[in-house]
Amino acid sequence: MARTFTFSPDEFYHIYNRGTEKRDIFMSHTDRNRFVALLYFANQSEPADLKLQGSTLLEIIEKRIGAPIVEIAAYCLMPNHFHLLIREHEEGGISKFMQKLTTGYTMYFNKKYERSGSLFQGRFKATHVADDIYLRYLISYIHLNPIKLIEPKWKETGITNKARAEQYLETYMSSSYLDYLGKERPESMILSREVLPEYFLSNADFKTFVTEWLTYGPE
């Protein structure tokens, strides 16, 4: 389906895609680390050597030589899909970044698992973040995705154990949640947190900002 909009500089977009036929695209911790590394490495104006098979973020930090072409505000990896909150930094930046990201990860995945063909379900999906309300919602929505792994129906039936859910989020390594909580780790380099409005003035404010959604009733 053709998009009804074009990407515009300084605008936010929710970018997401899943595995073809809803298959898992992250089979191991190593796979997730590789995708996270590509979030950093593919975000450059210069051509990226996408054949760096299996390299981690720490191994490729100094290999990125070009300026960033998008600003990543949030991300989350789930077993069969991913979510990104991105601001277009320069014209065409999102399209270039996503082409590098998905091509690089597909090359890695297909070689590792001895498969061929498309890994993702067609072209990546995108929605324009047109207002402040939607932006605030997406920040929480993206970071709360992992809760579905321990309580698949929490949005329909309500959360059964809020404390357990909060604790799980703080152990989930494959999202930007920990970076906003102030955890010192290399993954923080992926983010351009300054592009977001000042919704939260401290790490504690961010945690409350996100987890207050867990107290809401069923949708």
C-alpha cells in the first residue's frame, strides 16, 4: 500500500515492521545485539559496510564515519517485529537509513541461519506523528511493548501485577527504556534524546510517564 505522505525534515515518525509470515526475526541475544549495532552503524551519511557479520555495537562504534541521517528517539525489539520512533534529520534520511538497516540485518540473518529471500514483511510501515498527544502516547507504547511477553492480554484484561511488570521492563535489554532510566551503557549512543520535548525532567519522571499506563483499565 502506497503511503499517503512523504517524510519531512524535523517531523517524527513511528517506524515498524515484522518478519515475513510473522516469523521470529530475533532468535537469540546475538541477533538482537546485531540489530541494535546496526541502529547505530546504518545511521550515517557515508556508505556502510554491511558485511560486518556479527559485530556488536562496541566493535563498530569507531567504524561509523559519516554524520547521522536520522534522529532516533526510541526503539524496542520484539521477537517477530521492531518499533522505532525517528525524526527525519535530512531529506530522504529515513528511507536511506531503513534501507541500510534492513538490508544489513537480512544479510546477517540469512547467512547465519542458512536461508535466502526476504526476511521482513514488505516495505517498512510508517505513521506520521502529527501532534503532541500522539508523540507522548508513542513514547509509552513503544517502551511498554515487552509487557506482552509476560502478560499477552494485559491491554484487554488489565495488568495483574504492576510491580512485576515494572521490574521486567528494567531487565529488558532490547529497548531504549533503560537509557531513559539513566543506565550507563553503549546503547545510549544510538539515541538523540534531546529531540524530544521536555516531558520528563528526571529519570524518575520518565519511569512514571511510561508506567502510569499500566494502571489504566482494559481497552
